[in-house]
Amino acid sequence: MWRWTSPLAVAIAAFAAGLLTWRDGRSQAETIPPPPAATEVVLLTFGIGDREPTDWSGSVTVTGGRLVALEGWRFLQGDRIAGEGRWTAQSRLGPVEPNPIAVPGVNVPPARQAVQPVGVLLYLADGPGELQVRTAQGEFRVPLAGLRGWGGPTVALGGRVRIERLPVAAAPATGEPQEDYPALAIAPDGTEWLAWVAYREGANQVFARRRTAAGWEAPRPVSDRGDLFRVAIAVDGRGRPWVVWSARAGENFDLWGRSLADGEGSSPVRLTTAPEADFYHQMATDARGRIWLTWMGFRQGKSAIFARVLDGDRWSREIRVSDGPGNAWEPAIATDRLGNVAIGWDTYDAGNYDVKVRLFPAGQAGEIVTVAGTPRFEAHVSLAYDPRNELWVAWDEAGQQWGKDYAFGVNFSGATLRTDDYRAPTGGERLYAGRRIRVARLGPTGPVALTDVTPALGVSPVVVCELPQLAFTRDGACWLFYRRRVARNPRIDGWTAGGMWELYAVRGQGNRWSAPILFPQSAGRQEMRAAIAPDPAGGLRVAWATDLRVWQQPGAPQRSVTLRHAAIADAGEGAAPAVAIDPRAPLSDEPPRPPVHPTEAEDVAFLRAYRLTIGGRTYRLLRGTSIATPTPRPMGWVTARCYISIAASSMPRGSIFS
């Protein structure tokens, strides 16, 4: 099974890299203002446990500090900021299970609903101080000095109000309308480098910016203008940052890179020369100061994982990291303090997606370890070494036969092709029928499951959490970042109207995980992964992209994409205890099901070979990911790894269809 066919991979990458804005006939996107200049951000959530819609209008007064700005959270029609420190808002009914699909001639009962909370974000400065909050349901005080921890909210008014500290978002880029795909690296002396892809006047360009103790320097252009896809950055042992991006020339994407120094830096260097696409690149620096570059590349129609190493001024030859007959996807890389390197990916070798890791002890190619090799869908791997030089792995998990024989909208259900009833599917598993994040530590005898993180993430029938990213602080605190989707109108077939993805994180705390931590101003597309780098002084630095869509109309993003940045300090909390092993959380506890299509290889070969000649012209079938073209419609456009067969006999090779 292919996520994309090879020609489509190139075309889709061009689409994703070049189309960062909405073209809806209205005015061009405008410069996005920076977030409020705050030193603390506090979220007040009202209406927890409400049994009926309730008025939570109120006000806040800050003593010993200053209220910089007030922003609504989950505001709907009728909710508003009513002036300085005042708001009008109420909790409202919302779905707690997906809505059924209206089938002609069938009386379908409505989905169950419950009262949903509402809240306000307080942007504060000159604190810590104290909050005095007055609402229609009562008053309470909040000493801000008591909110220093992460993921440990306090409550008020008998638990009906939750108070939690959030990261402070800043604007690290230029504020121009289209800035996306951030990458971060921090040198041993604490110098921070941020790179990103900008879109201006019909073309992409890579920019970078340095942050020292004196603050952010001016952005500098890194690449020429063109069709570019994503960027990665790392700092070598001499303190030189290297930036790598994927650039399109003709019908191919290749990797290019250059170093940045106090002067102009090096000239761009072409790092791949294969006639097929090379992209989804990641970088890391090993204990010897060498930069490792890994990426996904197509060779003779199959995708594999590759790597090169920069030692001083010399790049090594291309190394093939993955093996096996199936396609390999989206690599991740991590290094430890002993000189070890690990590269992970997911692969279709066994007819479903599994997670594998190749170890490079002391930088030398070692064995390939299967971390997750069950019949389930296991993909989107993330790797991180802790300060004890132990390797941790996180990935997404879904059910068996994931996405197979699936077609959206069949029989009003989006169910698999082998069933007439979405309530009792008998074939493959539809997209987003279930999604779980798994975390394991790779020990001498293989992967060891850790305390199940899923209950801590806020997963529910209407909330999806995925795309995990692991990171460790200098003190050993384990952070798990992820994208969390909420929707005003989820549907039982996985389709949603009014959905938005936001960046969240949880922090490992011994045998449990913290409560979810929201990153403000992080709403946007599904695949907007954050850039995360450990700070040598402690804590983490995080950068992310956002289109700043709002809950009143969450499916309709702004016409701009911009970057946000936050420093996550663990100061005052002490070293976090290691996340405990959970013997009740096996990596596989489900027997394999019979394959939903035992003749998959033959079917795929037939479809690829099929030709139809009409009027002297020959047509073929194109199969791959369906991407909806951006339109003014509020539902927006969807990016997902969809296994959909689409007959597009009149479309040219390499087309994107919708």
C-alpha cells in the first residue's frame, strides 16, 4: 500500500510547500500582529461539570501585576470580551459523541450532548501578583505564585473553575503573512537558531534568525526563491549552523544545504542527486560535533530512508538506512552523549505500518530493531535520548486493517467497502476510527512499554490526539508534544465540520503524566508539528506555526500562517522522576485478523497496469492521497494519509486531484 504514488509525492510536496495561503477572491493576507507582550499566561476554564448552560460572565482584577490582554477561549456566538478585564460568556451544549449521518428514509437518533466549558486567557506582566476573579457564579482569588508548575491546574468554586499556567508565546519571525515549517537548533553556548519557509509573491524562500543573550537578530535569507518543502537545522561542533531544505527543479525534489556564519556562510550545496524525490529531512548533532542528515527518498519507485554525515567540511557518501521490500516513511533522528545515533521510520514491509529503528553505536551502522511490529497501524515515529543515554520512542497507533478497502462517503457512512452498515464494519478500519499514542523505552531486550499516556491526553470520542514528539530537558524531564483535534460537529464516519488542531504537551511524572498543557495561539492544520530543542541551561525551546483560526469558525483559518515561539523552563520544579514501566500495557494484546484483501499485491499490479484507449488517447488510473483544494468554504481543506482509490483517467501524470 502506498501513501502516495511516486509522481504524486512530488506534486503533493510542491502543493504543500507552495500553497500556504488561501486564494478566495478576497484581499491578500495581511501581516499578523504579534501576541501580547506578556510574562505569564493563565487560562481560566469555567463550567466544568455544568449540567445545563450557565452564565459565566465576569471580570478580573490584577494586584501586584498588570493585565496586558484578555482573549476568549472556546467563545461562540454571543460570547465576547466586553472591555478591559471583562467578558460575557456562557457554557453551552456540545457533542460528546460523534453525530450520526442522516440516511434518507431512516429516523436516526441525535448524538448525545453535554455542557461544554468556556474560558478566558489572561496575558499578564509585572507579576507574579494575584488575580481577583468575579463571575456570575461566584468570586475567587488566585495567587499567581502558586501556578509555577506545568500541567498541574488548580480549581475554584467547588471544582467548577480550573486555573492553569500556559506557555508564553512570542513572535520569533517577521510577522509577514506566510511563514511555516519551523526548525530549531541550540548551540552549546545557548545561541538559538530558528529557520523557516516563507511564501511571498508566488515563491518560497528559506530564512533563518539567530538569538543570543542580546535578543533576536534580523532574519537572513538562506535559499533562493523557488518551490521549496520544509527545512531542518543543526549546529556542528564548531558552532556553525547548517540549514537543509528540499527544492524542486523540474519534476524532482532534491536536498540542498548551506552553513551560516557571521559572514555570508557557504554557498548552497546539492546533497542529493537521485532522479526521484528526496524530502522529509531531519538533522541532529552527535557527541563528536558531526551533523547527521536523514531523509526519505524515492529510488526506482520505492521510498527508503537515507542518511549523510557532515564531519568538519566534508559530507559522507549517502547511506541507505532502511531495508525491506515496503516503502519507508518520515524518518526521525536522535543522538546521545556517548556518540550513539538512532534513526527511526515507519514501513509497510509486512503489509501494514510498523515502526523500526536503526542504531548507530558510536556512529557506526548497527542493527535494525522492530519497535512496533503488530498487525496494527503504527507510524509517525519520534525518538529522544534521555540524560541517562536511554532511547525513548513514541508513535501513533490505530487498529488492524487501517485504511484498507476504505472509501469516504460510501453508503452515507464512510465505512469500508465490504459493509453496508457503518455500525458493524467487517472489512478494514476507517480513518480516525481510533487513534492512540504509544511510548516505549528501547532496552537491551527490545522495547519496554511505559505508563499509558492516552488517558492523560484528553482523548474522547470527539477528540483525536496524534503526531507525538518526545523531548527531554537537561534535568531528565520527559515532555510529550502532540496535536489535538477538537470539533464542533464531529461525525460518526470520522468527517468533521468546524475542527481545529492545537499543540499540546504532557510532562512525565513517575507513574503518571501531567494534565494536558495547551500552547496558546497554536491552532491550525493537522500536520503542523512543532520544532523542539533542549536548552543547555535547562528547559526547552519550542517553535510552531499557526493560522490563528478561532473557535467561532474553526474550520476557516485566516489567510495567513505565522510562527510562535516559547521557552519552557523547569526551574524550581526539580528533576522529574522517570516515567514508570507499566506491565499492563503490552505493545500487542490482539491476535491478527485475516487480511481484508489477501490479493492486495495482485490488485495493485492490475490497477497500475490498466490502460483504456478511447479516441486514440490512452488513459490510466491514478491512485493516492486526496487533497481538497482551498476554497472559501468554512470546512477548509484536509491533509491526511488516506488510502483512497480514485479513477482519474483523464488527468496527466503527476496531477493532484480533489
